[in-house]
Amino acid sequence: MPFLHSTTQRLQNLFSSQPNFKSTSTQSTTSLKHTSTTTKNGTMSAPVVLILGSGPRVGAAVSKAFAAIGYKVAVAARKGTDAKTDEGYLSIKADFAEPKSITAVYDAVKAEFGAAPSIVVYNTGSLTPPPDKDSVLSISADRFTHDLKVNTVAPFVAAQEAIKGWATLSAGAKVFIYTGNALNKLIMPVPMMLDVGVGKAASAYWLGQADGAYSANGYRFIYADERQPDGKMKGLALDGPAHGTFYTQLAKSTEGIPWNATFVKDQGYVSFE
Ligand SMILES: NC(=O)c1ccc[n+]([C@@H]2O[C@H](COP(=O)([O-])OP(=O)(O)OC[C@H]3O[C@@H](n4cnc5c(N)ncnc54)[C@H](OP(=O)(O)O)[C@@H]3O)[C@@H](O)[C@H]2O)c1
């Protein structure tokens, strides 16, 4: 399709033409250990990770990385099956365009594993190409609202549910990770990126506020944004396993990691401020 081809080309050109960002790596390379979660009634069990919006790229790699360090894994998406996968993950069917569906997802996790998720990954992203490819304002209000719900309202509800669950857990890491991109910092002149950029920027704001408000309680809210080594947006070269590595490092320790966690494959957190 000529439109999709030209849009992809424009995105590739934009990713490769962004200015360089200053880079300061503060990555530490502690090894990961098997951990456990203790509920407030004293029950000990393997910790649980919930991945909201899991598909073949980031979601699959993050699931695999957490399973490898002993987590029970629950994944949710529209193609969820409400059954166990071959890998032993709990697969839950949900559409985050209806943010209330999030509560049922948490209920299903607790019913299956007997504990709330200590690590929550909100990974879904939603965008709508404008019907007039040159006019950013040709996206309908209905689609703009749909994408805002998926990119911002549903993860906000997921964070509300996460802290309710964390209050029932007495030990271990408690981290909410939102898969972001550079659009919270960068206004990219590509009409099809409008809704995803609006959603990422709005979510970065509430994540930053939540992290400031709750980090003293040991609760962290992280906007995770994979970048190229020179700080440019990762875009089409997004790396699933790099997300798995970084997210499991966050589960081990968030010390020295700010809420706006730009990261680079094989380096971990890197500041581009
Ligand atoms: N750092 C960067 O530069 C960069 C670049 C590209 C992407 N990203 C971000 O990376 C994230 C994940 O990307 P990915 O495509 O690789 O992930 P993925 O894990 O391969 O797929 C995410 C899954 O989310 C599910 N999903 C979509 N809409 C949904 C909805 N309304 N309700 C429930 N589930 C939904 C889809 O499954 P179903 O169809 O089954 O629902 C999809 O397979 C996104 O947030 C994206 O914005 C960042």
C-alpha cells in the first residue's frame, strides 16, 4: 500500500535524522535472583507479573524474561484465551478501550495465583492513521477518545488496581512499568503518530506524579523508553528481549533509576537529559 509504505519510510527517516542527545549511563549489572512474595496473611509464593497488552514482540520477551527468574506470569490482550498457554502463563481476554475491564483482569490474576501482581507492565499502544494522511486533525473524535482510553486511561486504572494489590503484599519489589517511547519529549511531525504521542505524553505526566507521591512507600512508577545508543527514538527497531532484560532489572532494583527511564540495549538506564 503506497500510503503505508511512504509513512514507514518517513518514520525511518525521522528516527535516523533526530539530533543526538547527551548520554550518561548509570547502569549497574547486578545479577538477578529468584524472589518470592509474601502476602499480609503470611502466605509465601512465587511473585506474579501481569503484562497488560502482550503480543509477539515486547510482551512475549518480557513474559519469557520474568518466567526465567521464577515469576508466575499473567498476560492480557484482546486475543487472550482465559486459559493457560503452552508456557504456563495465564492468558486473559480483555480490551483496554474499556478501562473498566482492567479490574476483571486483576481479579482473574488473584483467583489463579492467590496473590496480587507485584510487577505490572502496561505495554499496549494504540494509534489511528488519519483518513487524510496529510491532516493531523482529520482523526475522528471517537478514534482520538478510543486511543486516549487505551494509552492513558486504562493504564491509570491499572495503576489504581496495582496499589490496591500492593497493599496486600508485605515483601518484594512493587513496580508499575509503562512501555513508552520518546514521544513524551518529542513532537514528531507525522500525523499517524498523533494519538500515540498524546497518550504517551499524558501518561508520562501521571506516572511522574505517582512515582513522586508513592516512592517513599516503596512503590515505583516507571516510564520505560527504549532508545538507540545516541538517544534517538528506537521506533521500528524496538527490541523485545532488551525490554525483558531491563524490566527484570527493574524488578530486582530500581535504585538510581528515575521515573523517566530511558534505556539502551545492553546498557540499561541511560540519561539523555
Ligand atoms: N521505544 C520506542 O521507540 C517504541 C517503538 C515502538 C513501539 N513502542 C511501544 O512498545 C509497546 C509495545 O509494542 P509491541 O507492539 O512490540 O508489543 P507486543 O507485546 O508485541 O504487542 C502488544 C499487544 O497489545 C495488544 N493490544 C493492542 N490493543 C489492545 C487493546 N485495546 N486491549 C488489549 N490489548 C491490546 C495487542 O494484542 P491483541 O491484538 O491480542 O489485543 C498487541 O499484540 C507499545 O506501547 C508501543 O507504543 C516503543
